[in-house]
Amino acid sequence: MFFRKWLLMGLIFISSASLNAKELIMVRSVQPFPETMSTLQETIRKYGYTLSRVQRVDIGLTKMGYKTDKYRVVFLGKVDELKQLTKNHPELIPYLPMKIAIFSEETQTLMVAYNPQELSLMFPAKDLQPIFQRWSKDLTAMMQEIQAQTTE
């Protein structure tokens, strides 16, 4: 139920005309879903993050009447960092770990993530700012690298 609500909120954010582009990090891969998913998992590890879970979302969407090929939410983070953050800043727990939505669109694949830098607006503590900036930089670099690898 939680993931269905998160997904619907994400779809609303994506389709919102008033949404600033900086709030989302989004790239398109010209490769099919399985290849892009594999590349995403490898890239997450390469950047020193742990892939904590992959949540299937397409089954729930299909039951709700949506026509979708493949749709997953990939959860990632650095375990020790997440433990420390949840201990020192429990208010961040609903936003952790980071998430990347990856879904098929015919023969291509889209990846979308909420830009962690946007969390600085809700959580202005000075010790969190470098973390949000690093996460944003890392997610952007990961997704751009995947896009570049899959368009060659």
C-alpha cells in the first residue's frame, strides 16, 4: 500500500506542469529494460552504494487498470551512512533510502529519481547539506553514465 501511494505521488509529480525540472533527475536509455536494469545495478555498486531492494510495481499498476510493461523502484544507499543519518536525524527516515524508478517505454527505458538536493529545503541543518549535494551529484552522474553507456 505504501509503495502504491509513493508511485502515484511520483506519477503526479512527473505529470505536474508546475514542477521544476531541478526536482527530478531523469534520463532515457535506448536499450530495453533488462539491459538497463542490469547496468543500473552495476553502476550503483561502482559508485559505492548498496542496492537494498528492487520493488516490483507493475503488478499493482496492472491491477489498477494501467497498461505497463515493466516498472520497478530501486532502493539504494550507503548502509553506514543511513544508520548514522537515521540515528542523528530521524526526521529523514521517510525519505531514506534513495529511490530510482525505472520503467519500460516500448523499446526504451526511463529512469527517474527525486533530486536529493531538494531535501535541503525541508531539512536545512548544515551537517545535512553536503550529504544532499553529494547524493544529487552521485545520482546525476550514475544516471548520465548509464544513459551514455546505453546509447553507444
